[in-house]
Amino acid sequence: MMKQKKTTQEEYQKCVNKVVDYINLHLGEEIDLKSLAGISNFSPFYFHRIMKAFLGEPVGTFIVRTRTEAAARLLRYSDLPIADIAYRIGYSSPSSLSKVFRQFYGISPLAYRNNKNFVIMRPAIIRPDLKLEKEVRNVPARDLIYIRLTGDYKLNDYAGTWGRLYQFVMEQELPMGECSPLCIYHDDPKVTPTDKLRTDVCMVLPCNATPKGEIGYKQLPAGRYAIFLYKGTYENLQAVYDTIYGKYLPEMECTLRDEASAERYLNNPRDTAPEDLLTEIYIPVE
């Protein structure tokens, strides 16, 4: 009986992930809730109940919040005109974006762009002394299996989740993937409430795979990335990101693509001193 319950939970999670991935890829388009119900494979009657249970909020609210957070990131990290940002994330006019943005954050998009210290994003910790190896390169398409986690980035059970991916590879007799875990971070902790942060813990495989239970499969398309190598404790990663966004990317004259960043962990925290940990950070750029 318990096993059946677990399978159901995992199947539901897989369907929810599919809907969320669709929303993220189509923020600039009309998102029809009936179509989402079709994508989810849930009956229309249960769709809203299940999505709310898994997302912690109604799916309509989730879409609005995701759009508004995307706007906040673009206002802070890009030079796109506010009208372009509004259209890019699915608003018919800048005034529509402005109304929703004020409801969420109590400030207009223009005032937010002009006031770099406004606290919907916690203050940036820019460390001019931070030395990072950096390069911009084209990365080929990659096949991934992944498990999606929701919640505080610092509290996720990365090791246990990676263990479940490894077990899946063994059970399915798949060729072994890269031994360095890859994590895709879909949200900015400066904007998104901690309990809503989404992480995909991924293993890069040399082939495609069939999703099963909580294990998803997707292909990351080929793309251009600014890649940074950071040596040091994971505790300082927020300051590392602030420095990348506030110092390195402007100096490199990089334009951000509106896609999630990722991290690859090159050594094992169980047998490596915190100051010797190596993290490769991938930021999608034009």
C-alpha cells in the first residue's frame, strides 16, 4: 500500500514538473489553463487541486508570480526597456506589468530599476577582491536525468538526491553519466520566497533516458554560457553570484539569456575541506 502511495506521489510530481517547465518556456505567450490541464494529464476537475497542493499556491498565482519574478530579474540584470520586458513575459502593456509589480513588491518597475538597493532583493554582497577563472564558450546539448526539489537552496538534500539518480542509472542499466553533479537553479533567492525556490539536481548522461517516478528526463539545448570557476565554501555562493552579476558580467559585456543558471560540483564535500571546494557556475548569455 505504501509503495503505491509513493508511486502516485512521484507520478503527480512528474506531471507537475511538466506543467512548470511549460510555463517557464512560454512566459511571453498566452498561457491557457485548459491547455495546461491537458499537458498535466490530470482531469480538469483535479488539475487545480493537485497543482495547488504541489506548488503551495493556485496555478494562476504561480504563473503571475513567475512572470513578476522574471520581470524583477530583467529589470535588475538587463538594459531592456520596460515595455520590452512587459511583452517578453506576457503582459499586453507596460501598465499591466506595473500594476502587478506594485501589488507584489510595493514599487513600480521603473522605481525598482532605478533604486538598486530596494529590498525585494536582499542587498548585493559584491566582493571586488574575489578572483574567479572565467570564460565564455558554446556548450553542446546535454541529456539529463533530474529530480526537482522545492525549498531553501541551503537545506536541500543534494547528496541523498544524487544517490537516487545514481541508483536509477544502476537499476535501468544505463551507461554511467558524469560523476560531477549538475544543479539547475530556476529562481533567484533575492526575489523568490525561500519555500518556493526550485532546484533540479541532474546527472548528465551520454544518452537519453525514459522518465520514471520522480526521475525526469530532459535535454538542455546547446547554448552560449559565461562559465566561472569558484574555489571556496558553498556558504559564500550568494556573494559569488552577486559579484558575477554586479562586476564580472558587466566587465565582460555579456547580455543575459532569460534561462536558468546552473552549477557543477567538481569535488565531494564529504572528503574536501570547505575552502577547497570547486564550483563551476554556468550563466546563459547571448
